[in-house]
Amino acid sequence: MQNRMKIQFKGVALFMDLSWILLIIAVIYIVAKRADIVARIGHIRHAKGNTSGALQAFKFANKIGNMSNQNKISYGYFLLRLGELNEARKVLNFVSMNASPKKPTIKHSARAMLALVLWKNGELDDGIEMMEDVFENYKNSIIYQGLGLMYLQKKDKARALEFNLEAYEYNSSDKIIVDNLAESYVMNGNMENAKEIYEKLLEMNPHFPEAFFGFGKLLIELGEHERGIELVKQALDKPFAFLSTITRDDVERFLSQQISLSS
């Protein structure tokens, strides 16, 4: 009986020791990863459409310190989306310069995002140069989106069309890539091709105003005034952001002009 009690006591003691060890490990993990845990809250807020709330979480995570480079890139993205260009540049520059050579995709992702910061800061040529440099070594849909968009902003008609056709071949299900191609066709005067691509884009239910505004203007030019006006109006129901290439004022001004012409 006494031997059985001793064995049970040792078992309980061993279990308690293991519990304490696991608790200590958990605490160490939470302390070491506390910044990334807070950053996770930021990702959840962003998924719910709360970009400003996401940025607040990432700012707090950054103050805690020791946030992963991948989360720092996300932090830079949220800063960019909300127009905090100077801080976005600092964060992304830091990641670009300090990323491990063993993880080149981190460096490429940071520089691609930094290229967008340069563009929005009025340094379009520098942004294109940086994005082209990234593109030579690393390709994904985001790179195709950004560089294709910057060629359009540069009004480089031939390069925009060539590149956005390549991007479309790479990923024809990406809504921004599809929109870039449609706009490239318009810029080059290929209106029927543009209309075909815009029709495909609308079937994909895009969430950004450029798709509806661009297609609406095209239809008006092609003589489909009523449907074109309706699409332009739909653009006003979509969220305008710092990264948008058009503003709500642009759409409202165009709509007002068209209503005046038809009255």
C-alpha cells in the first residue's frame, strides 16, 4: 500500500514538474513573440476591413520591438495605405537593409513595397527603377500589379501594354492585373479589346472604383451612354484609398460634366 502511494505521489510530482516546465516554455514564447502576437491582432482587424485599427495594432507591436521582418513589411504596407509615407519608407528601408541573405524573398518584398512608396511620394521614375530591379529576381502577382500600374502612371503606352499582357498571362484571375490590362488597351486605342477585358473584370466583382470608372468612361466614348453613366455612379459606392489612382472628386466631376452635356 505504501509503495503504491509512493508511486502515485511521484507520478503527481512528475506531472506537476512537467506542467511547470510547459508553463515556463509558454511564458518564454509569449514574451519572445509578443510583438508578433499583437501584429496578429492587426491582421485580424485588416481582414475585417478595419485598416486604421490594423495600423494602430502594428504601431504598438513595433514599439514592443522584435517584430518579424514579414510583419514589418505588413506594417509598412498599412502605413503606405494610410498615407504615412515617411514612416513607411523608414520601416521598409530597415527591412530591406537588414533582411537575412538566406531569405531573399523578404528583401524583395520590402523593396517592392518601397517602390510603391516612392511612386506615391512623387518619385515615379525611382519607383519604376526599383520595381524593375526586384522583378529581375522575384516575380509574383503583387509585383506584376505594381509595375504594371506604374507603367500606366508613366504613360508609357507600349511598355504598359506589353508588360500587362505578360502579367495577364501570369495571373488572369487577379483583378488589379486585369484592370491594368484593360486600361493599357484604352491607352493604346484598342477600345474593343478593352471592353472585352472590362466585361471579364466586372464578372469578377471588383471592389475598387477604378474598374467601374474606367469601364464607364469607355462605354460613354463608345456611345453606350446610359450604361456608362450607371457604371460611373457605381464607382462612387466603392472605397477610395490612398493607393487609388483616382479620387472621389475625379469621379464626381466627370459625372457632373456628363449630366450637364446630356441635359
